[in-house]
Amino acid sequence: MKTTLKLFAILFAIILIGCGGKEEKKKEGFSYEKKASTEQTKTTESAVPASKQVDLSNKGIGPIKSLTLDAVDQEMAAHGADVFKKMCTACHRPDKKFIGPSPKDILNRRAPEWVMNMILNPDEMVQKDPLAKALLIEFNGSPMANQNLSEEDARAVLEYFRTL
């Protein structure tokens, strides 16, 4: 009898705890208009991901203000491939999206100055450049690590990107 009484007391306490606090919980009613406008905003914003957007006028923020590209220098590209393999493949794959975007055809989407500034100055680019901010969001908040490359190494990596 005592165990039955204890079980009823525990059950009663659980019911009281489970039913309490209903005043704080407010349910939002169903609204088709509200949901539709939210979905429309999301599809407009994410119509073209940042990695696919083309912006050849943005030079980025960093030491590179102007850069002229001549014919591909194969020796420099080979050095760039080496640097890329050692420093960048933890997050980037040459031909597909990984932790970071693929550099394949990057110069069809970005100015060479922007690419160099992103390599040399990723911290400030992610803070101040709108395209770099959008890329950070697209790639789940994974910021590009500053590898502290020299301008010569960064230029070699850019030359390698031209060969992809």
C-alpha cells in the first residue's frame, strides 16, 4: 500500500511539473503570407552563391592595387602548384568545392588583384570586403587561414590558378 501511495505521489508531482508554465509559452498562429514572404526573401538572397558570383571590378583590400597578367609563365605556375599543394590543399581542391571554394576558373569570376589580396590578407578581407564576407557565410563560417605567403609565392599560386 505504501509503495502504491508513493507511486501516485510521484505521478502527481510529474503531472504538476509537466503542466506548469503554460503562460510563458505562446504559440504563433499559422500565416501563409508571413511564410511566403520569408521563403521569397531566402530564394532571392541565395539565387547565386558567392562562389559563383562574377565581380571583376572589386580589387579587394590589401597590398595589391594593380596587376597585369601576360602569357602564363610555366615555371612560376609549377612553383605555384608546389606552394598550393603544401599550403592550400587542407581546405581547397583544384577542381571542386571542399572546405573552401575551388580555384578552377577563379579569374573568370574575380579580379587577379582580389585573388592575390585574399591570399595575402584574408583576415582583413573577411572583415571588410563584401564578397569575402559572403564567401565566409557560404562556407559555413570557415575563414581562410593566413598562410603568411610572400607576394612572390602568392603570385606563383595565382599563375598556377591560371593553368587549371
